[in-house]
Amino acid sequence: MASIGIDTHKASLAVSAVDELGRQLAARTFGNDPRGHAALLSWVQRQPAPRRIGIEGAGSFGAALAEVLVTTGETVVEVPAQFTDRERRSLLQRGKSDPGDALAIARLTAREPRLPALRRPGIIADLKLLVGAREQFMAERTRLVNQLHADLLVLAPGYGARLPNLTADRHQAAAARLLARRDGVRAELARGRLRRLRRLRAEAERLEQRIETLLAASGSSLPRLAGIGTLTAAKLLGEAGNVDRYRGPASFAAASGTAPVPASSGQRQRHRLNRGGNRQLNRALHTMALVQTRWDPRAQAYLERRVSEGKSRLEAIRALKWYLARVVYRTMLADARRSEVDA
């Protein structure tokens, strides 16, 4: 049996193979391009079977290689960079090198049975891409609205009394009428921004329709939970990825940055805010918690109980996010198990 570690970079792939005891069997470096991927696959297939391949950076520089390996039937797992950093310190060598990192990754792959398995990109990967694209459109829309607002303050002072915002269709139509009566470069640029605003909105709506269709096809139960709409559900699925990569609810809470970090000393027992984990996943859970605190009596009762126990409202919301992370994890796990049975 061989365990193979791959340290990925923009232009190169350092590879190391070890046996069951962690002794290095072979090591190579390949280019991170289609030709390099084919040569690496051939090298991998010459290593003793069964094989298990660990990749650091499988979601970035190693994404294309991971897809090649998974498609050919290899067992591939993801190795977090922080694990590699700790393992590197145990190597009998000074400094840092790509071959050394590949050896550390290979030994982790041999030793750690719970590393998350990688699968072929599917609906979840597509949802993450579509949600990210929509968020880029919305960020660009906000920038254009701010620029258009600054233009209108100069071209039509006091316009805000008639147009409370520049996002609704009727308000954009009114802004277009205002600008039609103005000459000059500023008015010309403002009209161009207004046209781009309309195009961005149409693009965002098309993306939202695709997200809704893919989410329905995924069979996810997340939209049935209080506080989760289509976009939040899609973001949770896309950022969480394969639910089997988490050991349990506590692992998911830690990965999402909702599990508090112990910060006790002596007789003082306390926890501090966790600023680690996937911040996009944390943001989606935060949205879910805020919506529930406004509309769900159960969440409101939970907050009141926590505040009565001496917590601040902010600490109570963090506790609610921690609880909701476990609810979301169990829902995704149940969906995954149900899809396996249906298949």
C-alpha cells in the first residue's frame, strides 16, 4: 500500500510516496499543466496498490489535478495546510521546501483516516460558483449606485426627496428622466452607469433563477429551515461542500467558526469569539440567526433565556449560531444519507 502526498503550486506539483510506516518510496516534481497532470497520473499508477492520495490546495492550484485523479478512480483526500505545517516540524530537515511538504502530506495521508474525501465536481460546486458570481454582481451594483448617487447630488440637488433609492425600477426610470434633461460629461457618465445598473440586475436575476433550479435538483432540505431562503441555502451547501468531510456537528461548528474558543484561566471559565473557520459559511449562519431572531418565536425565547443567564445580546446570538450550525449539519447529513439510499 502507498500513500501519496502532493504539494500544489501555480506552476509545479511536488509529489512524494510513502509506505505504511511513513518511509519515502519515491519523490518527483511535475508541472502544473495538462502534460504534467498526465505524467503525474502515470507515475501514481506505478506506485503500490491500494493507493491513497492527499492533496494540499485541492480547491485552488490543485483543483484541476484533483479532478483528473478522481475521474480515473483514485482515492483522493484533502489535507488542510495547517496540518502540513505541523507535520513539517517533525521532519529531520531544516527549513521549508516543496519536496519536504509533499513528504509531510504523504505521511499525514497514511496516518489520518478521517481526512475529507474529494469527489467529482457536481451540483454543490456549481452552486458555489453561481453564488459567488451573483455576489460579485451585487457588489458592482452597490458601487455603481454610490457613483450615480454622487453624480445626481451635483446634477439634481435635492433629488433624494423624490427618489428614496436607486435600485427600484420606478426610481431608476425617474432618474433616467432627470438625466435626460442634463448635458455635459457628468450626465453622460451617469446615464452610462444607469444602463450598467440595469444590465447587472438582469444578470443577477438570471443567476438567481439558475441557483433556484440547481438547489431544487439537489434535493436539499435546508430551505425548509426557519431563516433560510434560496440564496442562503445555496451558500451553505456551496461553502460546506461534501458533508462527509466533517467528523460530526462539533467539527462542522469549528469549520464554520461558530464554535467558541476556550479562554479560561484559573477559576475564571470563559470562551472567546472564534475568528477562524470559513467566514463565508459563518456569514450564512449569521444571516440565518438574524432572520430567526426577528421572526421565529423559538429563537426569540432562546435569546431571552441566554440573556437572563447573564450573557450579552451579542453573546446570545453567537450561542444561537453555534446551535444552528448543528441543526444545519444534521439536515445536510440526513439529505446525504437519503440520496445514497435513493441511488
